[in-house]
Amino acid sequence: MPVKPTSLLGGESVYCINEAQLKEAVRLSEGDTDSAPRLQRLIETIEAECNRNERAALAFTLIQRLRTQTD
């Protein structure tokens, strides 16, 4: 019997989101002359190719990598 995948779309919060950082991320992805077009293309591709749970997995994975890796 197949195991049902765990939904990543709700439940208890583990991390809080800093509103100032979120606001800056939105500005960068929607209003920045250099970054916005590139980020919008990536977002459109991801939204077209991934379901909600996969997009949530990607978001969590990116956050985890940002927390643990250095440039």
C-alpha cells in the first residue's frame, strides 16, 4: 500500500517569517530592475511545473540551504 505524502502546506510553524525581510523579498522580486525579471521567470517556471506541495518543499529547502550554507 503506497504511503500518502506529507503535506507541507499547513500545520505548526517551525520558523517565523521576518516581515521586513519578506517585504524586501517582494520588492526585489517585483520591483527591482535587475532581479525582478529573472525572479519572475523562475517563479513562472516553478509554478507551471510543480504542484503546491512541491513548491512548498522547494521553499523550505531553499530556506534551509540559506540558513546552513555560505557563499
